[in-house]
Amino acid sequence: MKVLIAIDSFKGSISSVEGSEAISLGIKDIYPEAEIVTLPLADGGEGTVEALVQATGGKLVKKVVLGPLKEKVEAMYGILGDGKTAVIEVAEACGLPLVPSNQRNPFLTTTYGVGELISDAIEKGCREFVIGLGGSATNDAGVGMLQALGFRFLNLHDEEVGLGAESLLSIRKIDLSHVHAKLKECSFKVACDVNNPLYGPDGAAFIFGPQKGATPDMVKQLDKGLEHFAEIVLDELGTDIHNIEGAGAAGGLGAAFSGFLHADLQSGIELVLKIIEMEKNMQGVDFVVTGEGKLDGQTSMGKAPLGVAHLAQKYEIPVVALAGGVTEETAALNELGITSYFSIMNAPMTLEEAMDSKVTYNNLRSTTNQLFRLLQAVRTGVKK
């Protein structure tokens, strides 16, 4: 028997690597001789670096950068097994968890550290980049990231503006003469699963600003800053960064990557599946086990398990999905490639207990054990 394990992390509980190990042990309990292929999964958000590094035999790199509050933080990114591709989660350098709840103010936070990570990877020989957007504490349209890469944004007095969204309204000119020389050799693929424009009612400030600490009045000011910046970019560079699908992602980082770095914004899960060669690894597989912390209506809108199921369906491979929580909407997944799904919860418990990594690990192993025990009984019966 050959089984492919491809699960996302159970966020806040267990990584995709640890979860895959637990499932693998559950299978081996029943089928010791089983051939198991493990491909830790992610959808471009949290866990993408770890998943891609693990899948390609790459390495993790730590770098001290300027965090969202303009204080030094240690961030991590990955270099894939080919030695030339860097994978970066922007949240490592400007993520919301890096900002205490009582200090959340998207006027002040900066994406500068993201640019420092890119620059460090360039110096290490990387020329291809995979970027995971999401989870940012910022609303600076990616200006901080661009500043770290040598782009200069000047005010009326030809002075460089400061960091953070509060500086957007001061920008009058863009100076490209100091941009990192090797940046033109680089290509960027950006995992982006939202299609919001840069500004307006559906833009970065109105849709994502409140969760980053913005009050209603702040949202309006932030939106004005984004609109002003887009107008300057259009006048100075002839580039429309407002109407790009996904421009508003991560506080406008989508606009910066696409408009300034010529990035290709695409579905996170599709990008990840291509990099880890998921389709190639499905050849000859008898069963696929996928899953994530919670299976719900969102799963049917492009999240990791569904991406796996779509490929498996192409080859008529049964797919079992495991999750901590399963909602009523999950039934729709049976029509989208997931053969059956199961909650790994086996007793009443508090959310805190359920999120404990040891509990999740043991529940994944025991649930898998029981599923494959049933499978063994069915297959034995068929043979008889």
C-alpha cells in the first residue's frame, strides 16, 4: 500500500511536519510495510516556509530585521533545495503577533523588515522568490519593504519620508537611482488569496485595517494615504497599482510586489502544490490523507485540503480528511474530491485541551489507526 500524507498545520496546535509524523505512525501501526510519502502542506500563509523547506530538502535562515514597531526582531525565511529560491512569509517581519494588542496602530507599523529579508536572500545567491502574504500588522502599501530595497520616496523638500503609513500622504516623488542592483535579476511569485484593490470600500484600509487596530477615523485617513500613493505611482512611473487584483493584500504589499517588483500574484495553494510537485508525487498512490485544524465552508474556497483533493480526484484516488473541528458546511467537500472526513476529537474537552500539541498528535495517530484498521478489515473481506 502507498499512502500520500499532505496536511496543513493545525494552527496554534501542531505543525504540518509533526501532524504528518503522527498520521504516518497511525498507518504503520496497521500496515507496517506501507510506503508513505509525506508532503507537509501550506496555502501561502503560516507554515509555508517550513512546509516548502521540508518538501524540497532546503534550509532555514534566521535574520535580525526591523520589525513592524521599528524595533529589532529575529525573523526566519527558507532557501529551498535548489539553493536559488527563497521563501518568505511577510508575517515573520511585519506580522500582527509581533505587535502587542495595546500597541496596534497601522499608521505607525512598517514592512521594512520584509525588504531586509529579500535583500539578505539576494546576497546569499537567491534570484527566485516565493512570498506568502497574510497576517501583516501594516498598511503602508509596502513602502517600507521598498525603502529597504533602495527605493526612495521623497517629500516636497526632496527629503526621504519616514516609515509607516503615516508617511504616505507626504510622498511627492519616487527616486529609483539607489534600488538594489541585483533586484532586476529576481523574479517573485506571491501567494495571494484575496482580490481586494488597494484603496476604496473594498481596499486594504477598510477591509483589513480594523483588525490591525485602526479606528473608523483612522481607516478613512489610511485609505486617503493609499489613494494618494497610488496617484503618485501612476504619475511618476505610469503604473496603476490600485486596480491590480490582490493589491490590497497585507496592507498593500500586494500592490508593491506587483507594481514595483513585477511579481506574479497567484493562488497560494496552487503555488505551493506546484513547488512541491504534488501531482508527480501522487503517481501510484492508493490513498491520500489530508487535513487542517478546522474543516468548514472556507475549505471549499481554495484552502489546502481542497487543492489536494482536486488533484487526487483527477487520478481517482480516495481522499480522507482529518480535522480538529468539522462544521455542517463541510458536507459540500464530498462533492469536491474529499471522499470522507473525520474529526479527531474523541472526548469532550476544553478548547485549551484540544489545542494542546500532544493531545492533537495522539488524536491524529489514534484516529488514523482506527481508520486504517477498518480499511484493513474491508480489504481482507474483499479478498476472501
